[in-house]
Amino acid sequence: MDLKLTKPICFFDLETTGTNVAKDRIVEIAIFKVFPNGNKESKTWLVNPEMPIPAEATAIHGISNEKVANEPTFKQLSKEIYKMIKDSDLAGYNSDRFDIPLLAEEMLRAEVDFDMKSMVSVDVQTIFHKMEKRTLEAAYKFYCDKNLDDAHSAEADTMATYEVLLAQLDRYPELENNVKKLSEFTTRKQSLDFAGFIGVNEDDQPIFAFGKHKGKTVDEIMEKEPGYFGWLLNADFPLYTKKVLTQIKLSKLNNKLS
């Protein structure tokens, strides 16, 4: 089965220095781009993270400080990577909760105005967990009857994720072969930022999804406690979360002026 596409979709995978979206960095990124006409394009980059790679991370993906010492930084690669994905939807394995948020952080640090407004995302892990609840290696064996010998190689994981999604569409007739529908199926909860700090209530108003103001609207807290906004911008929150909050504040100011 082939994917029914109205625009390109980029399957991608990251290997990183760790799992903290706000602090950790990419050391490898692989992108497998599928076009509506069936054409495919693949690219993998090693990345100098400009920080030490912890031994426990190297033990997982095999990428050491020495291996990336002479590789370009993400900022040097950012325009090339963004050019490849900017016209596409995105897909990955656990991508909604980790890969996309971390990619967004790296893009914003590189001063690339990354935004998901014109994209949807498909998280193949969510389909797998809703249907079978296993790991990527198990998913590859279960759906494709193949062993994932190079697990935690970004390129191998990316290709396996693509093959698993095609096999899922073959296996589950109730899954619609439509990227937007797959995105809706794999979305766990509605949030305005990737990290899930800013949610949406029943009236489609932005709300805080954490902390002492959990459940309260962002507009209400900005009005009653303006210092909270300043604290958020200076605290250790993801850059994309700060970008969303800033957009909400600017929208509120523009509405007052109009």
C-alpha cells in the first residue's frame, strides 16, 4: 500500500545528547521525504551539538564526541534541513512528544522561525500503542516481520518507521489513508505548544496546563498577574512554549488597539 498524499510528508528521527527538550541537542538527524507522486528523497546529517555527549547517550546510539567533533553545528545545517521539511507534513516514532519539540527548539535557537501551523504530524508510535502497545523493534517485527538490526541508528529507525506505517495501513482497514486523519488519530491531547504546557479549553481559549494556574486561561492570568508572563519567559521552558505565549500576548495587545 502507498500513502495517499496531497503534499509531501517527511519521516524523521533524531539521535540526541539526552531527553530534555529544553536543554539537550541533536547529534544526528535523518529525514526520509515521500512525495505525492511516489518519489522519495533521503538525507542524514551528523551534528556537532556544541556540548559533551554523555556516555549513557553514546551507549545507546553509538555517536561519540570524537565522531561529531568536525561535523557542522545545527545552526550551520538549519537552513538546509528546514528547506527539506518546510513544505511537508511530519511523521516519526514518538515524534509528537520528543522529536518535533526538540527539532523546534533547535530551529528557534538557530533563528529559523519554525512553525507547525501549515503542517500536521503523524506519530506512528501512537498508532502502535493504541493498536498493539510495543517498542519500535517489536513493531517492525510484528508488522513487517523483519529484525531492526541497526536500532538507534537514525537512518535505520527512520526507514523502519516508514515501513511500519505502511504495514499499519494494510493491517487496520479502520485507519484512513489520509495524513490529516492519521494526525488526528495520533494526537494525544490538544495543546498549542509541543511540550503541552499551553492547552485549549472547551471554548478554544488558551489555558495553562501546568502549575498553580492549571486550567485557567492565559488571558486571565496575564491580566491579573502580569509578572507571571515575565517569569515564564525567563524560566527554563522550551523556546517554542515561550514563542506561543508571546504570540498570545501580542494578539491580545493588537485586539485592544484595534
